[in-house]
Amino acid sequence: MRTCFLFAKGRGCAYNRRVKWTSAKIYVLKAAIIGTTLGYMCLDLWLLHGPMYGFLHKDKQAAEAAVVVYGERISHAQLARHKAEQEAISGREKTNTSMAMDMVRSSLLRMRTRYNDNQLKHNRSAAEREVAGLASRAGSPEEFDQQLATQGYTRRQFTDKLEARQMQLALLDRNLEPHTQVDNAAIMAHYKLIKDEMTIPASRPVKHIFIASLNRSEDDARRAAELVLSRLDAGEGFADLAAEVSEDEATAKRGGNLGTVYDDAHLPLPELNLFGDNALPAGTPTLAKSKWGWHVILAGPITPAYTPSLDDCRETLRTAIISAQRELGVNTFFDTLIKEAHRKQHIKIHVK
């Protein structure tokens, strides 16, 4: 009996020890989880300025910065200045959102350039030459420095900015290099694709002397045009007569010159027979009527419609293909940077 009691007591002590050890492990695990959570919160709130900091301070961030990219802040004043500059350049109104994304791309390119700094060549002398060229357009070195000061730069800071911009362009060009290689097979394929669209319609140079029928009778307008025709037959110059009597003020100043007219949907006087089987003769002043009045037309020879050959437009097509591929490459480059930053939640835009 005593042996059984001692055995049972031993088993009970072992069980209690296991319970206590398990409880200790759970306590340590909980303490570790709580400690890790508190540590992350401290880092997020006071050092990293991560998601929790952003949530708690979103109103403050929105007031202080229009855009935050990897911790780099762009103020509302900077955004407004950039928006005004782009509107002045393009002549069109820009939205705050599109300008904010424009500044996001600039920031990402600047950061990527900084990251690749050791792989890019510094060209301080090129930046200094560019600054010197800009300074030469000013009235004096002092006036140029004053202009820089109004923008918040010293000459050294402005040179630093131009050097950084040159490095950014170098980085972009390096990433776009695969998109600038266009072989003859690609040019030929593109030529076949757009060949029909490249056909240049028949054309001829045209001059006219115009007599309007709006404020006179049809017979009076015709007689006036016939008088012009008789004066031309008598040897007077077409340009002089056009300047004297033509009622088309825009062309009268140019001796009646309408320029080169093409056989397409943009004919200036579609009701006149300038092309086709019954086209007005070349080199002979001819009387013709339109819905506006009467014209004395002097048309030149017709250049037939033609399609440029591949050799005629090879380099033009090469340039067009490279331009299109570079644009696609630029968009792909920035889309990759933006998606990566969004995935890491390092882009915050506080504009509407």
C-alpha cells in the first residue's frame, strides 16, 4: 500500500512539474509576442513612420505634405509650383492628381539614381558648361545669380541640380537602350502595315482672284471676273491684279496664292474642278464659279499621287518606331517603380 502511495505521489509531482513548465513556456511565448508587438509599435511610431504612424497622423501628414515617397516629403507649395510650370509649358490646365503622380515619378527616378550612384558616371564639367551657357544669356553674372536666388538656388546648388538631372537621364537612357535597337526587318514590317496610309494624294499649286457675289448680282460678279480675265490676257501680272482687285483678303496679300492644294477631303474649293478628268488646265487663267462667287484660277501642273518607297522613308520610320518604343519603355520603367513602392506602402498622396 505504501509503495502504491509513493508511486502515485511521484507521478503527481511529475505531472505538476510538466504543467508548470508548460505554463512557463506559454508565459514566455506571450511575453515575446507582446514585447515584439510593442517594439514594432515603437519603431513604427517613432522611427520608421510606417502604417500605424500614417494612420494616427494622416491629417497631419496631409497638412504638411502633398506627397510622401519613401519618406521624402513634397510640400503643397512645391506641387503648386510644379503644376503652374507645367500649365505654362503646355498651355493646358493640369489636375493636382496628375501633377502629384508626375512628382512621384521624379522622386522615384531621383532615388533610383542615388541607389545606382556608383554605376553612373559623374559629369560635373558638363553641368558647369550648361550653367555657363545659361549665365551668358543673362545681362551679367550678378543678374544671373539674382535670378537663381529668386528660385532658391545658389550657383553651386543649381549646378548640383543639373548634374543630378544629367545622371537621372543617363540612368533612364541605360534602361531604355534595349528599346532603341530597331532592325531592318522591323522597319519593313511597319512599312507594310502603314503603307496605304502613307500615300500622298495628287497635288498642284493654285492661285486665284476672287470676286464675291454676296453684295452684288450674279451678272455683275461675272462681268467683274471677266474684266479681270481680259486684263490678264492683255499682259497684266496675276499677283499685281490679285493684290488690287481680289476680295479674298488673306490671299490677296500673297498675290492670290492658295499654296499647294491636295486632292483630298480638305480641298479649299471642292466644287472647282482642280483634279480628275475635267481638271482646269495648267498655266492658263480660267474663269470658274463657286457658291461664294467667281474665281479667276491659275493652276499649276498636277503632281500625281504616289506612295513613298521603303528607302525613301526608312530613317523616318526608324525614328518613329524608336520614339514609340522609348515612350512604352519609359511607361514600363516607371510603372515598375510605382508598383514596387505601392506594394511596400511607401507612396502616400494627400491631394484631391
